[in-house]
Amino acid sequence: MKHIALLAVTLLPLAAGPALSQTASWGPGADDAAFSRMLAASFKDKGIAKVDRLTQDETQAFCSDPEAAASPAAAARRERIEAANMATVKWPSDGQWLGDWKQGEAIAQSGRGNTWTDKPDGANGGNCYNCHQISPAEISYGTIGPSLTQYGALRGRDEETLKATWAKIYNAKASNACSNMPRAGHMGILGETQIKHLMALLFDPKSPVNASPVNTQPGPAK
């Protein structure tokens, strides 16, 4: 938690000034308990955004100190955390992995949802393009995650690959305890049908994701 203190302080409203001044130090080694109290006092419920979002589960607490989480001494705990996250994965209730890739593209494009201005019954987006290149037609995408172009074409659609991909979307911490990827299914960001649509975007042969790469070599001079 010490490693996120500076970022959190920059996000606090001006009203948090007095609380900040009451602490002895906020440099390296600042007291985690004091920081937690300041953080809790600096936010309030607003709309569907509740302060319980500040409460970390074991996975989040483990990864809040990346140096400790990556140490060899933490290997056994990391494996246990990954296994616990894998146990949360809910597989397709009807055994069908794929939905509609066109709806999957719309979900991947949308980053809307879970803010205080959103309605409780509103559908969330996946915000997938924020971290991944997906459809080659989209020129705006993030690079935090790997490119997903040709995903299904390169990997095939065997049961093991479909299951691993579903688990990655549902709860990315199942395969990497400190993955940057949100736990879309586990945290209730996306529902089963939405995950099926994203799976179709990645695996359906008709999806632009799996279209044959365009030959970019220059043709003969005319």
C-alpha cells in the first residue's frame, strides 16, 4: 500500500487537507494504518460508487506491494491465491462458449459503467481496447496487454484453449495473481452473455479479429 500512497494523495479532494496535516509523515515508510484511515475518510458513497470499493481482498492486498509479491518467498502464497481465484470462475451455464462477435466488438469498444453517474441496472462495457489491440480496423488501442489480433486463428478452438480464455476474461487473477486485467466476471463487471460475446469476438472465424492479414508488401510498379 505504501507504493500507491503518492497516487492516492493526488486524487484526494481539497477537503482532505486537514486530515493530511494531522499525520506525522507521508514520505517513504509512512504508516500504512494511518494512510488507510486517511484514505477512508477522504471518500464517500455517491450513486452506485460505494466506499466499500476501498476494501481490499487478499489478492489485492497481496499485489499492493509488488516487490514482496514477486519475491521467491511469496511463490507458494501466489499459487494459493491463483487457485482461490480459479475456484471463483463460473463456466457457461449452457455449455456454449461463443455468442455474437458483433456484440462482442461493441462491448470491447465501450468503457462505460460502474461510475457514480451510472444506473445500477445499466450494462457495463468491457473497455478492452484500453489495453489491447483487437480488431485490425481499430487504430486506437492500448498496449498494456498483448495484441489479440488473429487470436482464434492462431490458437484454434479446442476445449482447453476456450476454457483458458474464458477463465482469463472471468477472473484474470486465476492465472496471474497480480495481472493488470480486471476480474470482469468475478467482480460483476460483465455477465455471462457478455463474456460469450467477447469470446466470439476472439474465436469466431467471421470476426475481423481472425481475418487473414492484409498483404502490405508493395506490388509491382505500373
